[in-house]
Amino acid sequence: DAKTTQPPSMDCAEGRAANLPCNHSTISGNEYVYWYRQIHSQGPQYIIHGLKNNETNEMASLIITEDRKSSTLILPHATLRDTAVYYCIVKTGNQFYFGTGTSLTVIP
Amino acid sequence: DTEVTQTPKHLVMGMTNKKSLKCEQHMGHRAMYWYKQKAKKPPELMFVYSYEKLSINESVPSRFSPECPNSSLLNLHLHALQPEDSALYLCASSPIWPTFSNQPQHFGDGTRLSIL
């Protein structure tokens, strides 16, 4: 049921921007894209979501392509505490179906 | 700090035991969820409650029995579990679809369940 595909792992140098890609080629016109992250032994933490416009909050920026078939989560200045598994999710009705996620490692 | 509280944080039980997991939220959300997460895997949806009524059961075995006694509480009753049921059980809540269809789910930190 997962509607998203993500690379299994990525590394990023501390202080640099982390760009995490996600493909959601079957997304419908009214479905939102959500990003969560999960640090070991904790529950998923909400980061950001969007429909078609780019979004920014205090944690991250979300860039959605014009055709909405892919998106990129940007952490502008990665820190060691950003090491986590990042999930890109397309919500169907009331339901989240998680993809396999990207394990991001921030390297000192 | 999480706004969804799950208890207990850890639970070890035998295959013949009966136990319950509890989830509580006070955000006024009328949709609540149970997920199961195995090690190094993404969360998998188990149940969805809307307005305290079960709306989705993702073909979960009957040894897992959910209950929503009021709009703030969600329980998961466990009976005769198998070792493969050992996992992290996550609860989440959100404003109800479709009125607030773009609002995110809020997750608790889960109950780590081990079946002996």
C-alpha cells in the first residue's frame, strides 16, 4: 500500500544541508505529502507536510515538483541530532501508509 | 515531549497472559490509530478509530482486540500472543478526516512488547 519510494540510506556532513528525495508518482490531486522522522526507540516525529506549494517551517523545507510526482525534504544545517530514519508518506483518507524510509547519518 | 501518552513503555508477557496497552490524548482528536513496528521496519497500520468507532481493521489477528472507551482513550487488549508479535506498538491521533484532511498524525513513543 506504500505509495512512496526513498533511498535506503544517506550520509551528510554536520553543518551541511541534507537533501532527502522521495518519489510518489501515483499521488492523487488531493493527497498531501508528509515527512516524519524516527529516532531510535522513539515514536515518529512530524516534520512538515505540503500539497503542491513549497513549505518551510522551523525544522525543514519541503520542495514539491510541479507535477507532484516527487519531493525533497531539506534540513538546512544538519546536526548530529538529525541522525534518524526519515519517512515520506502520502496520506490516503485517514490512513498513513509508511514507505521503507531513508536512514540519514550525520557525520561529524 | 509527546502529546500522545502510551503506557506501559515496556511489557514482557508469556503467551498465555492477558494484558492491555493504553493510549491517551487530550488534543480533542477524534481519530486514533494503532500501529505495529518490527525492528528495522516501518510502522504498519493495524486499526483506525473514528468517533470512537472502529473504522479500519487491517486484517489483524483476533488475539489483538482494540477498544476506544471515550474520545481520549484507546486500548489494545492482548491475549494468547505469539513470539512473532514482539514489536513496538505505536498509538497515534489526528483531527478527523475529511474535515481536517491535511492535519498530521501525532504519535506516542510506543510500548515495546516482548513475548516469551
